Amino acid sequence: MILAFSPQPCEKTIAVYSIISRRNMSTIYLHQRTLAEPVSCTGIGMHSGKTVHLTIHPAPINHGIKFVRTDLPECPTISAHFNMVVDTSLATVIGYEGFIVSTIEHLMACFAGLSIDNALVELDAYEVPIMDGSAGPFADMIRQAGIKEQLGPRYYFVVNRPIELCENGKSVIIYPAEAFRISCTIQYDHPLIRKQACSIFVSDRVFESEICRARTYGFMHEIDYLKRYGFARGGSLDNAIVIDKNKILNNEGLRFPDEFVRHKILDCIGDISLLGMPLLGHVVLHRSGHAFNHAFLKKFFEQRDSWETRTLTPIEPLDYVSKSLAI
């Protein structure tokens, strides 16, 4: 999609507008944002078990989020966009002309949750490091680097009519809304999870305080199976919640009573960000995962009469509420 941008004013005269609720639950920026300076980290890949060096660089307006494989000849680059997704079985994987970048969902959630529109991510392996199993370390990195407002206006997908995908007890539905909201329900036949639901308005503050530190999780029998077949080589109690038959194996326990559904929201924010632009709409998920989220993105673009792309103008603050409920 090609967007037309009007001439921009001098950078010194830009007014940074945002819509912030009385409870600081929703923030909408009118201009694009990037990092103020590069920032780096080192970690291991969840499935590869390999050490990965990753650097996030600032990028110019209309650049979007792109990944560069510095370990490959000619350092190929790929855009983080839904039509580049090649696998969703164990993580969200993008690929192009024979190379891939895997497990991008936590970092992508961090860009979306902190309203970063433009960045160039360099890594020297095929998998983004898992860090502690959450997006918290990436959020800390971006805050360390600082966030810079840019000249370009921020374009949004604005939902005008509901779009839904329902199949085999799973569903993703998006409704018109004046902000980006996610309501998620998960359900497991396990005494430590059962049914959990959480609903948030996605803003920088809410993302950092309520979502970004929720860790990925798995059941002990599933992890044993994955490792037997060469997956989850880097997985450990340091980067995932591991659930046995009747207890959490991590000594520190849970970070939130409903950490499981919060992590599903984290994954959803990362997957939805592959639309390529921020979203104004209420996303309601039930028992969805990476594969079903990706299928919904395809449905989203098929229903072009249900949304539009446009910039926004300053409006009065809205009073939004965030709710979390474990059942």
C-alpha cells in the first residue's frame, strides 16, 4: 500500500499530541516514532539454543520495522509484515527468498506496545533471543535508548465495521473503537489455569506495567516432547513458566495471578502489529494463538470495506478503563 504524505513542518515546530485517558489507559500519537539511539543485547534462541547478538537501530520515517541477518552474505533484509509470515507452529516466523527470522512476536509486541513505528533490527542468527521469556528486557532496552518523535504523520487502520473469524472453538473478532483495545480469554483443562480473561486498552504505560513482563509458558510434557525432536533447545526455567501436573516449577512462581492470559495478550499485540500500521479497534480473542491470529490478519485484509487508513487530529481525552479477571 502506498500512502501520500503532505509536506511536513520544521521539526522544531512539531507539537507532540497524544490522547491520554484520565486513567492513562490509552495513548494515541499523531507522529511517527523511533529510537533516539542504537541499543544492543545478547541472549539465546528459545528453539535453536544458539547465542544471538541483537541491535536495534533508529530508522527514518515510513521505514517500518525491518530485520537484517548480519550472519548471511549480503546481509539480507525483511520487513515485519503479515505477508512475510512463513510459519506459526511454535512461534511467529517471517521469511523471504530462503532466509528466515524466527520468534519475533515479543520484540514486535514491544515496538507496538511502546508505539515505535520505525526501527532496523540487526541479528547474527535466525532467531530473536528469548531473554526472560517476556518483552520486559526489550522494553527496558528501548527506554534506555530513548524514544524520538519524527516528522512523518502516523497512519492508523481505523475499523468501521466488525471483522470476525470463528472456527473450532477459537475466535478473533475486531469491533470499531476509538482506541486499540484487546480482550482475551483462554481456557485449559488444568487446575492452575482453567479460564482466565483480561481486557486492556493498549498504551505505553499499560503495556509496561501490566503486559510486557508476562512470560511465555508451557506444560512439562510438551517441553519434553519438543526437546526430544530438537526444539526448545534454549528453553529453561530462566525464560519460561513451566507447568507440571499440579504446580509451577519456577521457584519464584508467577509475576501476575493471571500471567498466562497476559502473555497471550502480549503475543496478540506482536501478531497484530504485523498489519504494518497501528490499529484503532477492539480485538476480542477466545482461545487464539499465533496461527489463528495470522489467519485473522488475512481475513482483515480481505474485508477492505470494513476499515480505512488515515491520520488523526487532536481530540479531547477519553476516559477508558482497564479490566483484568481470572475465573
